Amino acid sequence: MDELDSVFNSALRSRIFEHREVLLPDYVPLELPHRSAEVKRLGEVVAPALRGERPSNAFIYGLTGTGKTAVTKYVLRRLSEAAVQSESQVSAIYVNARERETPYKVLADMAEQLGLRVPFTGLSIGELFSRIVKRLSRLTGIYIVVLDEIDYLVRRGDDVLYDLTRVNEQLGQSKVSIIGITNSVKLIDSLDPRVKSSLGEVQLVFSPYNAEQLKDILSSRAAKAFKEGVLDDGVIPLCAALAAREHGDARRALDMLRVAGEIAEREGAEKVTEDHVRRARAEIERDKVTDVIRTLPLHSKLILAAILDATGWGVTQVTTGEIYDTYRKLVRDLNLEEVTLRRVSGVLGELDMLGIIAGRIISRGRYGKTRVVELAVNPNTVADALSEDPLVGPVLPPKARVRQLRPDAL
DNA sequence: CATCCACCGGAAATAGGGGGGC
DNA sequence: GCCCCCCTATTTCCGGTGGATG
């Protein structure tokens, strides 16, 4: 038996997990603690579909990890079950706009869920849209379209959204209603007023969970996910407390719990301890940062390297202008074309959105208005991720001096 | 209190690489 | 083949702007 066999074998008989998948982000549980009011409310919204009436469009707002997606999927699953029972024609189409990224891909995903085969590129949005409409007009029944993380669709112009809200005008036997999900309040205002009024027929707001509620959620999942007695007493409270700090993000809490279990398993530990949770938290953070940086375009990486350099490995704050100067030196070393200051400003905004850096716009009066920026993550992680790039790696700034980094633990 | 710095950030346009329909 | 489309990264152009300074 070689090494790989033993890896496989230990995976076959986990000492820690019973049903690990229960902790995965896309798992929809059979019950949703502390969301019964929301479940009921959304249920009332979609229920008319069972009578063949088009449900109102709805807009769901709440921060990440507040159960928006889980509640929606849960309610729609129950709705389809009820529809089968009562022999009414109700179908749900779920599209995550962040995963699908562009209007084209969102529509392509919808088309496929309607049983349409479409090329992954080449068609115009309009063509794709009319194929969907054509398809729908041949079908009968109620179609509930869920657009999750709809902000990613709106940011690229909301024409598609507008067209979708009025698709019923072109249909006969079938009807479409839309449930939009977002975690950005600002989004609602930035919408075309017509879309806003149409989509906002019903609005649901999901509030964050507190630590107590998170504990309940974790406990009910952990009971299925883990073997009996493998969790130390402090594990769930710690996950709950850590996630409660980050605006009550249940997904975060579940991730921590799962990864803590994975670490314990990798190490062959008998139990999952609070220490495993702390390390899980650090590992999640590190992986997230590494993934993001790895997929950055070249110049974004170079700009990030410039920030690393200009801040002395995260010790100080720097302005856009300082970053630009440092960036230009780097680029000259590499004999590359440099991007404009406008672009650097844009990239800084993107890095901020991604949570890699934290910046704010300040005015220094006579000395101008600019953005001051600092690293928002561990500089070592950034440096490691950047050094993977064959072009960027060699021009990374040397670590200025050994300094005590903030421990990842509490 | 007007001035003016050092950028901010919207809009439109382009380049260049992916592909259609007919 | 021809002409059209999508998408990302970037450029060009340009009208702001908070507040220390004179």
C-alpha cells in the first residue's frame, strides 16, 4: 500500500466527519433556524403560483451569510414539491450573477435551464434574449427566476434586468416572476426607476445573525456533519463569536467549522479543538487572498507589489501618487509599458473592493485630494502569492526588516 | 474667502482575442 | 467569408472637490 492508498483509506473512514457536505456553502438544510419569519413571508409571496397566478416580483436584501440564498432555495424547493402535489406548473430558475459574471452568461444560464442549447459566445444579448422569450412563449406555467447577487448584473448596465421585468408582455401561456437577491443597499437606488418599481413589488430584508443564533445554526448542522463527540465544547461558541464579529455571517461560521474539522482530520486528531478553529480562520483568509491575487492581471499585481514596497511591507500608509511612482520604477525594471495614473486609481479601487487593501479618500487641503491606502491582509501572504508570478516574483521588494506580525489567532 | 493641489471617478472609445448567423 | 457580437484591460478626456493656505 503506497502513500496515496493510505490517503484514500483514511478518507474512506473519517474519524471526524459523518456528513461533511452539510457544512458546504451550497448545502440547503431541511430547517433554517431563526429564519421562519422570512421563510413564511417569501412563501406567501410565491404561493399564488400554485393557483396559476404570477407571483409578485420580489427583492431580497441582506448582508452576506444572512440566509438569503438558503431561504430562497428552500422555499422554492418546497414550492415545487407542493406544485407536484397539486399538479400545477411551477418552475424555478436559479442564476447566480456573480458566478456567471456577465449579462450574456446569466442569460445563457437561464436559457440552458429552459432546455435551450446556446453557444457560450458569439450571439448578441438581444438574440439570446429573444431565443429565451421564444422558448418561454411555447411553454406554459409559472416561471420564477431567481437572480442571486444581482448587483453583478446591474453594474454592467441594467438593460437585461429591464427587459426581464417586462418579458411577460410578450408571453401568453407562461408567466415569469423575478426574485432579485443582493447584499448591497446602494444597488436599489442605482436601479433604473422602472426596474426598481417592478422588482420592488415586495421587499424582504434579512438582518444579520447574532452570536446566539449562529450557535443554533452551527449546532444543528454540526449534529449531522460530525461524528458524535468529536467537537470540543468551545468550538461552536468560538466559530459563532468570530463570525458574529463579521456582521453575523453564517457562511463564514460554517466555513470555519468545516475547515477546522478538515485540519483536525488531516492531522489525525481525535477531536476538533478551538486551536483548530483559529488555524482554520487563518487558513481561510490566506486561501482567499492567495486565490484573488493569483488571478489578478499583470499590472494589478505590479501595482500591488508597488504597494508592498511603498508601505515597507504594510508598515505605513501610502497615497495613490506614491504608489504610482513606485509602480513605474518596477515597470521600468521589467521593460514594460506602464499604465496611466487613471488606471492605477481604478485598480486601487478594485483591490479595495476585493479586500486586499483598505483605502479612503482624504483631502490634504492645499496638498490635494487623494486616496490613502494600506494593506488589509498579511503582507507575507501577499508576497507569497505575488512571487508565484514569473514576471512579478523577481521584482518583489525585499522584506525591510523582521518584525512581529499580528498573530492570526485572537 | 478665493485659490489651487493631487488626485477622483464618470463616460466613451479602442484594441485584440474569443466567437457567432447565414 | 463577411459582418456582427461579447468581454477584458486600458486609454483619453474631463468636469469635479475638501480644505490648508495666503
